[in-house]
Amino acid sequence: MARVLSTAVVLVLLAATAVAFAITEGAKLDKSPIAGTDVSPIFSPAGTIKPNAYVRFRVRTRERLSVWIQDADGKRVATLLRPRTAHRGQRFDLVWDGFSKSGVIEPDGRYYPVVKLLRSHRTIVLPSPIVLDTRPPTITVKHPQYPILSPDGDGRADAFRFHYTVSEPAHAVLAVRGRRVLFTLRQKLSGEIVWDGKVRNSQGELVRARPGRYLLTVSAQDVAGNVSKGVPFAIAQIRYVVLARKRVVVRPGGRFFLRVSTDAPTVHWRLHGGSGVQRAGTLRFRAPRKAGVYHLYVSVGSHAATCAVVVA
């Protein structure tokens, strides 16, 4: 008799275990009442790149629901959707601007969208948090710098390279005379920027810079879209061929010297019907024998500089 009772108890326990297992597995297969969730991972109400956070989802069945945002402590900070009835499959695209009821931006931190299903008596905290970040990154670069470029494509002094570091992963932004010319593709903690001597014209096109001096400014843009204040760090000089003087006074037939600044090894010159090639550096000439004003042309490729030669 005892053996029969023991066997019966074992069978009952096995049956109960099987039922519990079936219930557990059934719960695992039970689909969530909301689907297709898409939550903005990070945003900055203080910026212009990502000023809003988005919460998107759809309901699987007819339901009455409300949606709000709560902070990491569970405190409700904003209501995105007041109680309303949704039909089966309806999709919601909700926006949170990050501001409190009093009109100030909520503190930086993690926030969570909450969906309250009134008919099902369920409250679902979406697992994807929203990070509110209003602090711009800090970018550091050596300064001041005074590079000299001649971006003519000859492989000599065609570009200016400089290294930078940022306080958090961010894009580096280079501006020349206040106009953006370069935006790094990757968001890294450090890197190197190469400026090829191009500037942005009034039509927004990148063109080769004309000879002159240019102020270079660097800034950074983080994942949330916060942009740091630009840091002026370099005054770059674009020059192809520059003569030390614009006017020379010399006696008829006299010799004179003139310095030329260029990265080319040789230069071409023309003066009063004569021409030739000299090594870059100090150029040597003989003035015409007749008094007058003549023009000396010194060229490198398609670029040239002139000097008035006054013979008196």
C-alpha cells in the first residue's frame, strides 16, 4: 500500500512539474503587446543637430494607453501621450523636447519611456534609455601655428597637417575665415586633420585659396549634436611666388638683387625682352641701359609676381 502511495505522489509531482513547465514556456511565447519600438539613444535640446528625442512603437491589439518619460529615479518628468484608445496595429510617433513644465531643460542623464496599458493593466518601461546630453566636447590643438602653403599640386607644401584631441568621441570641424571646410567622418578621441588650402566661396563651393593670410578655427561636434566653441589656432599664409620688394631703383645697366619666396626649386623671369630661369632664393639681374620704368615678371607654373624696376 505504501509503495502505491509513493508512486502516486511521484506521478502527481511529475504532472505538476509538466504543467508548470508548459505555463512557463507559454509565457515565453506570449508576445509583447507593443512592437516595432524605436527610441532615440541620445539628444541635446540645447543644440540644433538633434534637438528632440523620438519614441516610436505600435500596438498589437486594440488598447487604451498613455505614455510618459521618467528619470532614473522613476519620477515622471514629461507626458508624451494622455490616455487614449488605439486600434490594432496603430503606430505612434512621439516627440520629447527635453524641457520641463517650467520651460527649463531637464538635467543631463538617462531617461526612460514608459507605456501604460490601461485595459491590460500593464506598465511597460522600454529597455532602451534616452540620454540627454547638453555639454559640448572640448577640443585641444597646438597653437599658435603659422603654416605656409602653396597648394599648386606639385607635392611641395601642398597641405597643412595638425593633430587634435577631444574630451569625448566627436567629429572635428575645421573652418577657414569662419566657413566650414572640413568635417571628419569618424568620431574619435584624437586624430589628424589635413587642410589642402581650399576655402568655401560665397556660393558654398570649395575652391583653391588665393594668395593671402587665412585664420583657421577648429571645433568639435559630439554624438548628441553639441558643438563646441571654435578655437582659433593658426594663421596660414597661402603663397605661390612672392617677391621681397614691389619696386626697385637702379642705375642704367646696373646690377640688382631680389629675394623670391616659393617652394619651387627654380623660377622663370622676364624683363625688357629678356628671360631666363634661376634657382629660387636670391635672384640676380642687370637693369636695362636706358632710363625708364620696366616690369620684372617672376613666375612658377601659372602663378606670377611682378616688380617695378625704375632705371634712373
